[in-house]
Amino acid sequence: MVAIVKSSYLNLLLVFIPVSWALYFARPDLDIPVFVTSFIAIIPLAALLGFATEELSLRVALTYETYSNMASFSVELIVAIIALLHCELEVVQSSLVGSVLSNLLLVLGMCFFAGGVRYYEQGFAKGPSQLNSSLLVISVIAVMIPAAVFLSLSMGNPPQPVHQETVMRISHGVAIVLLLLYVGYLFFQLRSHTPLYADESSDSVLYGTVHNKETDSPRSSATVSTLTADVEGQGSQKNEPEGEKPQINKIAAVLLLVVSTALVAVTSEALVDSIDGIAATGAVSKEFIGLILLPIVSNAAEHFTAVTVSVKDKLNLSISIAVGSSIQIALFVIPFIVTLAWIVGKPLPMVFDPFETIVLFLAVLTVNYTTQDGKANYMEGMVLMGLFIIIATASFFYTGSDITGLLGTCVR
């Protein structure tokens, strides 16, 4: 129990769990206090969920990247399921797209920037990066094709039932294909091509260590001496934090995982139920809540981990956490939720809001450009974070749209 309590300073925020529940059950009409307290309560719960998953991973020989990615999408999955059952389909779509954007732009941008403050340039493995780019591109294509078909059928006219039925069938087929791709991706990463993801080489360059090749004299701020992970004594380490040993036994880890999941579910229900009231005040739109706020709070603990290890010149691990989480959301969580909605009779298509689709495409395009050379610096981090801020600014004033007319037909 002591190890659990001391696992993170975020546990201090656990006090907001009973506060949010008390407000939700006693005064459900107080939407703003319920939303704020539930919003804050999700942060330590996500950290505990990650801690429990990490402890289990240390006992079943999972890599740090795998456990981190599992933990990172658990909260989004729970929130998405609760929102789906409550017929908050706009929130489901925007929160899942927002999770991809948050990881690709905000988290990866912060990793590049934080590492770039210490290192003149950081290197990372190009092989996994190129594969990740391909998977992200196909996930965007999978979202765009159903939308293109629907728009071609409707030709600007009001949505017709036959067109809605067609796009739902296409969405279900696309979701199944993405799930199969995700299974193949897991086998590729964990079984057949594991060495590809074990590449720990890091051609990073510290400030003040680069020399001019012609004169071999120091330049103003940085001049040529490439540092590798071996120089800093990291060559024999695995892609996981140093000295990782289990802090709790397996039974305690399982119980913590179960209890944390249950607490996240109940707290998420309070959070989702208060969204309509918040949006009704006009202070903030559902689009901003789903696209920006929920993804940030859901992954706060993993975000911190990714940024921390980037400063330690473990950019491969940072990219694995940030981009790997995005791939899991795009290839698993989104199609899984669409398939689950199909099973429970909720009209959730793979057709997203046009604004969400466009910003998702632009985010993937920008990340592909910044990672194609296998190098990173603080300026590339600023580019990614700048794009995220631009999207957040636009979404704050954007109220969202339902081009298929299906989301509003959901019956709770």
C-alpha cells in the first residue's frame, strides 16, 4: 500500500474522487463543479492505472513501451465507452481524434523541445519511424474514404436513410480491416520483428561539442562530436527506466488495476454527464472538451514520462510512447468503438467531423515531415506544439457538425 501511495505525487489529487462523486450524486445540476472535480480526479487515476500495468508488465516480461501504450489508451477506451453508452457520440469521436492529436503534436513536440534544450540534435531509429508513418497514414485514409463516399452520394443534399445505411456498412468493414491491421502490427512488433524495436542507438549531439570540420576549432554555440548512448553508459540498457523492479506483488497489482479501472469508469460517467451542461453555458464547446481537454487529462502521466526520458537521450522510447499510443488509438480504439457501437445498436460511423478529419490529416503530415530524417531538435518540437495550439484555438470557437445526420439519432 505504501508503494502505491508513493508511486506518484499525482496521488495527492485522489482527494478529488470523493468530492466529484459527492457533487455528482448529491447535486448533479452543478455541472461546472462536477466537471472540474471529475476532470482533475481522472489524472491520478490514470497514473495509478499506468502504475498497475507497469507492475504487471515487469512480471510477464513486457517491454516498457508495451506497458506504457496499454496504460495510455485504457483511460480513453473507458471514457469512450461511457460516452458511447450515454449517446455522446460527438464526444466519442472528438476525444479519440484528440488523443491522436495530443500524442502526435503536444507530447511528441514537448519531447523534441525538452530534449533539444539539452542536445543540439537527437537521433532516433528510422526503421520503426517509417513504419509508424505508414500506419498513421492508412488510419487517416480509413477515416477519409467513408466520408468521401458519403459526400459523393449526398452531393450536398440532406442525408438520406439509404446513404446513411451505406456509410454505416462501409464503416463497419473499415473498422474490421483496421482491427486486423492492429493484430498484425502487434505480431510484427512483439514477435517477428522485435529486434527492429530494440535499436537503442542514439546519434545525439550535445551543445558545445561540435567542431568545424574544416578548421577543427570550436564554433560559437555548437560544433562536430557525435555522442552515442554507449558514451553515456546506456548501450547495455533496455528501453525502460533504470533499475526497474517490481514494487508490489502480482495480486496487489491485479487488484489495483481492477479498482483503478472501476474508479475511472464511475468518475468518467460523472464527467460525461456534466459535458452537456458545460456546453449549454456557452463557455466552452463540446468540440474543445473532446478534442483538447479530455485527451490531455487522460494521458497526463504517460505524457510526463515521455518528456522525462527524452531529456535522458532516450528519444526512441519517447517516440514509442507518443507515436505508439497514437497508432493504438487509430488502429484499435477507434475501430473497436465503432464495432462496439454496431453491436449495441448505436449509430457511430467512421465519418468524423470535417474539421477533425482535416486537422488529423495535417497532424500526420507534419509529423511525417519532422521524423523522416531520423533527427530531432527543439525547433521541430516548437513546430509540432505550435500546430497543436493553432488547432486548440480553432476548436475553442468551433461547435462541430454532423454531416451524416446519424449522431443525433442515437437513443440512450
